[in-house]
Amino acid sequence: MKKSLFYISFLCLLLTSSFSSYSQTRKELEKRRFNIKKEIKQVNTLLFKTKNKKSNALDDLKDINQKISIRERLIETIELETETLDKEIEKNKKQLVNYNEQLVKLKKDYADMVVKTHKSKSLQSKTMFLLSSQSFYQAYKRLKYMEQYNNFRKKQGEEIIVKTKDIEKLNDSLLTRKKIKKRLVGEEKENKEEIESDKENQEKLISKIKKQEKKYKRDLLRKQREEKRVVARIDKLIRDAIARSNKKKKKGTKKSTEFSLNAEEKVLLASFEQNKGNLPWPVKGIITRKYGVQPHPTFPGIKINSPGLHFVTKQNSNAKSIFNGKILVVQRHADGRKSVYVQHGNYISTYNNLEKVYVKKGDAIKTGDKLGKIFTDKITGKTKLSFVLYKNTNRLNPSDWIQ
């Protein structure tokens, strides 16, 4: 009997740990699903509710592609979560069968014991059992046996109660999981319908672009040339700023492509590098363009070379410093927009496309300090921040550094 109880306990422990690992995986999927739904809400708010009728078809197509891509990730996550639920439900069903079999056996053993107890429950038979002992030691052993027998019967009764409650909990858990699965299946269906609707709009935009392909390509190449000129000016501005900083410190022999750092700046540099991957975003919103060379989503053969990240955020939002540092440069562009460059040791974070600036050159700033109000385009309705990160004069991928 002891071996049987040990085996049952071990089996229950094994099943519980198995469920725990499934549950942990599902919790992670639930969190991912929640975050993706939050991202979809941001995309709808920041890219579509602010859209102007005069907006560019290429931009519209890029936005709808991003929306479809995020929703596809959501469906994939829902499918994984449903699959995990199916496994949990199947495990629950097997465990339920096992528990019911255990309960039947416990009740049978208990019934047999009750019958045996009833046959010998008279006080006379118990007394005779003790008095018939050949020695005091044997009488003591028989008395202990009777106590153990009664305790064991009581324990069996308690086991039946516990097992019954376990079955009730398991049934409730099974019902809950089935409800969650039903809700997820409905959610998946809704998202697939949304994707179909978005893909219809996607086809319309592609058709519109193809009709005026030469015009859109010409405009795109013109914008790319302008972006290259802006990036080249920024690179030169940073080289000049490094050269001025080194000259001021009387380090004229130092290469103008690298900062000459004092002790305090070296401490700041080390702290900045230690926070790689954990730096805050320069603004709350969504990323609409990644760093580096990437193929254009519409025109084969055309590459986009992005020096940093493009964030789209709410109107009237402010760009915030990603780390402690000092203002290296405040730049004013020909179109009236502004950029702020923050030095963190020999790293520079740049915040471009600002309407107003709240800081000036040489200001010491802290992580999260407001640097300027981000410009909102009246034609597209979008509030966009271009964020570029440098180490000395070398551009870095900001995605490796921010959270």
C-alpha cells in the first residue's frame, strides 16, 4: 500500500511539473500576444488615424505592409498559444482519467476496510483480542496495531476527500482552458478577416503605384539623394565637432575622427557601454524604418540605406535623451527644422526633425530629459523622429542599444 501511495504521489508531482512548464510557455505567449495587440493599436492610431487625403501612395503602402506584418505575427502567436492549450487540455483529460481510476480504487479499499471493521467492531471482540495475548508485549503490539489500523482507515477517508477535490479543480481547469481556446479561435478568425481587408487595400495601392511608376520612382530617388546629402552634412558636422572638442582640450595631435576624453568622460563612456541593450527609447511610438541597407518594399532593385531608426509618435511629443551627457551641437536646417546632438563619452545620439529645441550647446543633461518638440508633417499628418547613433564618426545600429 505504501508503495502504491508513493507511486501515485510521484505521478501527480510529475504531471504538475509538466503542466507548470506548459503554463510558463503559455504565459510567455500571452504576454507576446498582449504586446503585439498593443503594437497594432499604436499602428492604427499613429499611421492611419492621422493620415491625410494628400498622403503619398508609397507611404500608404509601406504603412499597410507594416500593419499586415504585425497582424500576421499576432496570428502566428495565437496559433502557438492554441497549440499549447490543446496540449494542456489533452494532459488534463489524461490526468482526469487517472484521478478517477485512483478514486475508484481508494473507495473500494475503504469499503473493504469498513466491512472488516464492522465485523470486528464489538467491544467484546476487541477486548478478547487483547486478553487472548500470551504476554504483555504481545498485548501492547496488538493495541498499537489497532490504533494504526484506525489511523490508516481515517487517512484513506481523507485521501478520498482530497482526490475528489483534485478532480473538481481539474474539471474547472479543463473548462477554463476550453473557454480560453474558444476565445482565441474567435480572435484568430477576426484577425484573418482584418488581414484580408488590408490586403484588398494593399492591392489597390499597388495598382495605383504601377500606373504612375515612373513618377513614384523619380520622387523616391530624389528623396534618397536628399537624404544622402543630409547624412553627409551630419557626418561632416560631427567630424568638425570632434576636432573642435579636441582642440579646446589642446589635443590637436589627436585624430579628428575620435574624441579625446578626460577622466569624467571616460567614466560616462563606460557607463553608456554597460547599458547597451537597456537604453530607453528616445520617444514612445513605433519604429517605421529600421537601420541599414534594405530592399525597397515596392520597387525591386532599389535599396534603402537608413542611417538610423525612424519613430512615429503622437502629435506634440518630445524627443528625450537616451542617456546622461552634454549637448554637443544644436543644428538648424534650411527648412526650419532642428537637430540635437548629445555626447555620451565618445558616443553621440542625434535627434532629428524637431520643431522646437529646449536645450543649448554645452548643457549637461540626464537620461529622459526633454530635448525638443518633434515636427508634425501637415501633409502626412505624421509626427516622425529620425534617431541616429554614432561612436565617434561611425554610425551604429540603434536597435542594438535601446530596449
